Amino acid sequence: MSQESIILSVQDTTELDYTHHPATRGLGVMHDKEHHGLMMHTTIAVTPQRVPLKSSTWDHTSTGLE
């Protein structure tokens, strides 16, 4: 990536709500205490010509509402 003069970092955050899947364990609280799931953050680095350079995914299972 160091060869590129401009790199665009395109990001998205998605809520994965597993509230209606009671057998799924170990998930965090979503936007309120009744919803359980996780937040997934994805990022892809691309050139202005839309050539993909690198991607990453990060998730967390708690929003601090517990």
C-alpha cells in the first residue's frame, strides 16, 4: 500500500441481532438490554480507481449497556 499516493478507507458498521436465537450464547447487549448480538465493523482500503488493497473486520459483543 505504501506505493499508492492516495488510499481510500471505506467503512461499514452492521448490527447482527440474534435476539430471536435463544440458543446462541456469549453475545453482548445491542442498543437496549432486550436485544443481544454483536456489532461488526468492516473496512476495505482501495485506490481511487477502485482497486482493492486490504480488508479488515472487527466485531465487539458488548456496547457497555450490560
